[in-house]
Amino acid sequence: MNRSFLYSLKVWLLMVIVAPLLHLTLSWLMMHDPEISLFDEIKKDYIIAADIVLLLTIPFALIFWFSVSSLLKNHAPHYVKQALTSAIFIIMGLAFFEMLFEKGTPSLTSLAVIIFPYAIAGISGIWLHELEPAGVEEEESA
């Protein structure tokens, strides 16, 4: 299978699975007087949050896959590719959230609760999953 597709899918799925958990945790921590426990909050809202993230980030995932695919065609060192992938993720994420909040001006805390979980999960996925060198795919097919 295409290594850029697998890598992009791994990063995107990590973001879709982990970011709603971080988002719900931060939201719960920002409440002045939480009436329910964090575990109950996650049980109640995780599936809805993950579904929303899944649907809203499909265009983002396709653009990320195309970017990684074109980046892998270059012959640059591995660390340069991961740094560029992180930069692409950040730029696309900021553009995505700008479109999401185009009509109103949210407060700084609501921005932090919304953006930080997805940025942390996405960049963690970029650095945790290995952006494999070209030789790996050729060795597997031989």
C-alpha cells in the first residue's frame, strides 16, 4: 500500500481518536464547578465528539495526504521531512480553524480548548508514526 497514504491515515486516525479525549478533558477542567465526573463526561460525549471530528476533518486529511505524498518525492533527510510535515499540519490546521470561526470572535480560552487538543494530537501523530524511507517499501515488495 502507498506509504504516504498509510502514514497520513495513521496521523489522522490518531488525531480523530485522541483529540476528542483531550478536548473533553480540557473542557471539563475549564468548568468552574463541574457537576459530573470527567469519566462520565467522556462516556457521555466522546462518540459525538469523535464523529464530528471525523466528518469535519476528512478534507483536511485528504490535503495532508497529498502534501505528504508530494513531500516524499523529494530526496531530503528524514528529519527535514518530519519538520516540513509538522509545518504543513500546523498551517493547514490554522486555515481549517480560521474557516470554522469565520463568523464570530471566540474567547482565548475557547480557542485553547478547541485548537490545542487537535494540534497536540496531530503533531504527536506526525512524530510518533514513522515516515518511512523509500527503501522500506521497495524491500517489502521484493
